[in-house]
Amino acid sequence: MFDVAVIGAGPIGCYTAYQLADKGFDVLLLEEDDEVGRNVVCTGVIGKEAFERFNIPKDSIIAKINRLLFVSPSNIHLEYIHQDELAYVVNRYRFDKGIFQLALSRGVEVKLGEGVQDIREEGDRVVLQTDNSIYRANTAVIATGVNPAPCPTSRSKAGEGRDVMRCGVNYELQRSAGMGIVKNFLMGAQINLPEYRTYEELSTANSTVEIHTGRRIAPGSFGWVVPSNGSVRVGVMTEKNPKYWLKKFIENRLNQVISNDDGFREKPIAFGSIERSVSGRILAVGEAAGQVKTTTGGGIFYGLLGSEIAVNMLIKAIKTGNMDYLTEYEQRWRGMLEEEIFMGWHIRKLAKKIDDETLDRLFKRFKRGKFLAMRIIRRINFEYHGALLAFCLKAFGGIIK
């Protein structure tokens, strides 16, 4: 019998367990994989604010980012140089392991290789059925990320993400708890390559992230090149066929040909929040709740914010016995993030309609207008994009209509 059971030992689940155990609660952490931090598909770019606000492992940092290079379809460049570090690139294995060790250091009881098959409320307890055992807790947190491994489609209902289910998205626990599921997904693909030399050798700079746009790169989205301690992480995010578009990106922009798919990794990315993130004594955080940036697909910072709010409400609920505090979790995180999530969704919907010629005109307009550029730069925030996007919609409305 535990105070809280946390399902999923990714960074958000581990951080949730760590915070609760640090406050003296008995916490169980369940993870279906046999090891934490293996085979993670991620750019590894985490904003500076996350390291300032949360107790996350700084020894996982392998590069400091202070420069962004945006590339248009016809190779027009826009450069942004931040006066200090804007973000960091981390070794995800070391990052995930570091937060996992934090949880262990606070006495969290961990069960690896224990996939939760069913979760339900029985009176004033939550019952969790795993592959091997039954556990009970006062409350439960679903913190599972989106699983990139293949899974059968037989459990998905008609019209509910059947294609995505084939890629491994599994929201069955949320569905069984009455929360519904995240209904829309993007697909990311990434590969590690040796550093390449092009664009004035900018990508050999260990402080530069490149963002490439255009319908020949990633229709309605973008591709990226991220430094990674002697190599680069190259990827794209699209609605479908990410491996195909990643190959085209590498051929068209990096002047390389990838002969096989061995190094490619794919991952579904939640696009939009879940219908309900609280059901009785069960709540969802991180990717499990759709707490993901709809602009970039990043989920670490939003997930950590969700975790922090969830923990505060869980502590109040457990101490007072008043489960209404869990509903307040839903209200607080949506008040903080829902508008950001919606703005990113709106921009992506608009981006699907923009052709390459229009994108080039936008880049040229930005380069010509120094006063406009200054106003845009003042609104740049690595974690919150809503204010910048709203301003750009007004400033460039005549071009993108």
C-alpha cells in the first residue's frame, strides 16, 4: 500500500516520484522497460529556464546553445544570437538516469519490467494490475511517454488514431480511467551523423541549432540540425512518412545520401492536450496529458511544470483527504499552458497552407525590416511562444493570407 503510484519512469514520472518522496510520502514507481533511459528519440534540447527552475542533472549537458539559424526554402538565412546561453543539449540517457537516481535517493520503490495492464478505483484506493502483481495506492499518476515501439492495433477503436497506434502510441490507461486520449499526433524522425560542413560551416559550431523550412524539407513543419558532442542530430517533424522526408532533407541540404534505414529512429509526438487529465484519484502528467509544445514537439519543460503542479495538489489532497485538490491541478496547468498549446496548433494549421515562395517572402521581409526584427526579438522566449506567434500573425498577416 502506497501513498502514490507513478506509472512511467521517464523524466516526468521520475521527477514526480522524486518530489513526492522528498516530502516524505511512500511512492511506488512502475516502468514497463527493464532499464531507464535507453532508446530515447529526442533532440535533447532543453531550455535554460528548466535547469534554473528544476533540480535536473546538469552533468547531462553536452553543448550550450546561444545561436539559432533559420533557413528558408531558397537558403535565405536568419540568425538569432542570444547574449547568454539560450538552451542546452543533453545526453538523454544521462539525463533520464540522473532524475531516476534522484528518485531512488529519496526512497522511491521502483519496479522495472512491470507494465501496468489495468488501473481502476476501488473505494478510496487505486488498484494497479501489472504483468506480475497487484499494487494499491491512495492516488495514482500516469506519466507514461509516447512509446515508439510497435504495438498491435486491435485495441484501438475505429477512427481513433489507428495509424498512430501502429507506431506505438498507447493511451489505454487514460481511456480506461475515463480521461479519453490525445487525438492528434505528429511524427518525428532523427538520425545521428558526423558533423557536416555547409552553410559557412555553421553546424560545426557547438553552439548553433539550425532550423530548416520548406515543403521539400518537412511539409508544414521543419527539420533541424543539433550539435551533439562531435556529431549532429538531424531530424524532421511531419504529419506522416518522417523517414522519407528525413532522407530528402539530408540529401537536399546536407548533400549526403543515406543508403539504409539502420540509424533512423521514429517517434509519435502528442499534438494537443488530453480531454481530461484528472479522473477521481488518478491524474495524468507530461506526454500522458498532452503537455507538449505544439510548436516544436518539446515535452520536457511543459511536463516538468505539470509535474510540479500535480505534486503540490497531490500533497494537499493526501494530507487533507480532500480529492477535490486534484481537480485544481487540471485548472492550474491548463491555465498556464492551454493557450500556448492552442496557439501552436493554430500556427501549424496555418503553416500547412504556406508554400515555399511565401516562406521566402517572409524571410525577406524580416531581413529588410530592422525595426520589425527588433520587436520580434524582444518577444523571443524559448519555452513560451504564444506572444511571439501572435505578434507575427499581425505583422505578416498580409503575406500569409
